Amino acid sequence: MFERTLTLTPPRCFIAEIMVGIEASCQPVTQNDHIPHVLHVFPSFGVGGLPLRTIRIMGHLGARCCHTIVALDGVVTASERMPQAVRAEVVPMVVDKRQPLKNLLSFRRFIKRARPDVLATYNWGAIEWAAANRIWPLCRHVHFEAGFGAEEATKQLRRRVFGRRWALRRSEQIVVPSHTLRRIATTVWRFPDERVLYIPDGIDVKRYADAAERNSAAARQTDGIVIGTLAPLRPEKNVGRLLQAFARLDTKVARRLVIAGDGAERGKLEKMVAEYGIQRRVTFLGHVSQPETTLPSFDIFALSSDTEQIPNAMLEAMAAGLPVAAVDVGDVKSMLPPENQDFVVPRDDLDAFAVALQRLTENSELRRQLGSLNQNHVGAHYRQETMFAAYERLLLV
């Protein structure tokens, strides 16, 4: 893998420098081979669900494909997880958003020089690259929407709706991981059904199931039922909602709350814990690099986000055999078997969320049954192999 720090200004400089890495990473194995080259444009390539999912897909494609990864905020920490076999160039950029027209021209020159077979753009933050390729397209374009930030948690922003309609008008496919996003793409953004491709996220179910079987006894705490969540501590994840619900639970049953993840919201959440007087019952683990080693210590997985589509952490928890208590956002409810759907409550009903948590903490047999059903369900509907096959059909052309 090649890495170097580059900036967008002046554009001619970074284009000249990067081509050395791209051309080296995309050399064919033999003279007659053509290796598809994908130019991926991310708002950020930090450690998170979308970059890590893309890295897993790259690892599966291996030497059959080469990649250029552009991070528009200069953050490329997810590249540390890249398998050695992946042929990729990682390009951090710093974009001056005050010069939109100049940026569009620079992006178009970048695409033209890179000569990708496919331009892959991710979420609203990369929409300008879709726009740069829209008039007189330079290559196939596939746009991936994975979800929304806090600013679109409740409703779609009008300017972004029209921006997507215009910029993605000539895109070959708009790929979405959830039925909720598919409905938005067809009814709000008004793209034809045949151009909106539903590919649900998939995970390595065996990895989490095996880890849970090996580690559950050793990891299980003895000082009460453990409610756990796994999330980056950002506003839209609203872990504060979980703290509020947890603080409402009675103390007849010993319970602990474990928060795995880190981020800008941590200080605010720690203050909330102090305000509610629950410091002794709440643990912040910080960033967790291997969720399969942490999930076995939970008795219940909780999700409290303002907005989600198909949360990867919940799939991992299901694969680890955990019951779920959650708020009803995105595809969360439909991801679960019917028996666990009773514990998915309206997003803003804090009382109902607390009741769902309390019911699960008071019934060990119910937790066991739901955990087993969830594990079987995720194995049947969200297998990593199914996701990989769909991406092969999309990219290896």
C-alpha cells in the first residue's frame, strides 16, 4: 500500500505526485490482463462502519482489483486496517470549501488523470465528485449512501435532496444498505427503482459466534446484568438517551452499563453520568478494535441512535448471540426476528425504552432464547459472503 500526505491546493501538484502510486498499484499481472481500478471518494476514511466495510470488501477482491482512496478531510486512520494484499493508494486531501467551482474542476482533472474504471462516491460529503463526473462522464459512477448525520436525523434537507437529484442523475447505480434508504432514494430523491440497488451489510457470523462461545464464560461479569452498547460517541448515536433510560431502571436487580467506543461526545456523556449519580454502575471502555472480544461480556445489546440504517454493531451483537433492546430507526426493527421486535420501541419514547431494558434484565431465559434466535437470523439474512458476491458483480466488470 502507498501512502503520502497531499493537499488539493494547488491541484496540479497533487495530481502529478499521486499518479506514480496509482500506476504502480494497478500494474497488470500479465500484459493481457486488465485489473479494474476503482477510485473511492470518502468524506473521511477514519475508523468507522463505512470505511471498515469497504476495507473488508477490498480484502475479499484481493489482487483482482486495485484502488485509489481519497479522504476529503485528510483522515486516513482506517487504512491501518488494510490487508497487505490489497493494491491501494491512500490519498489524504485538504479541500478549501470556499472555492466550489475551482474544486469541481480540480476533482474532474483528478478523475481524468487517474483513469479509473469506476468512480465510487460515499454519502453526501462526496457529492461534488459525483457532480464533477456528471457532465460528459469520464467513467462509470456508482454512489453509495450509508446513512445520515445528526443534521438529517429527523428529515431530509431540501437543498441536499435537490443536490442529490442533480449530481446523481447520470450515476449508474445508487447503492443503499437498508430498505429505509431505498424508499427515500425512490420516493424522495425520485430515482427509478432499477437504479437503486439494495445490498445489505453482511458480517462474518462465524467469527462472532465462535468468539462468543469461547469467551462468554470468561468475559461474563459477576456483579450484575450487563447492558452494553458499541458505538462511536457522536451526536447522532445519542448514547445520552441510553444513559437516561438506564438511570430510570429500579435497583432491585443489579445492573451495569458498559459503553464501548470513543469520540467527541465522551466528556458530555461522563457529565451526564455524574448528574444522574450512576458513576459506579457505568463503565466507558473507550475505543474497541476487536468487538468480538468485548461483546461476550454483555448480557444485552442496546442501541439508542437518532438515525441508523443497518447498524453493523447490532449485526455483530446478534451474531454473538445477544438479545437487543433498541429504538426504532432505519431498518433496526426489520433486522430482528419477530420475537425480538417487541423490544424495539419508538425513538423518542424514553419510558418504553427503559421498560424494554428492564424486561430483558429480569428474565435470563428470555435473553437466552432471543440471543439464539438473533444468531440464527443474522446467519440466514446478513452473511458476509452474500454481500461480497453482490460487490463482485458491481465492481468486477
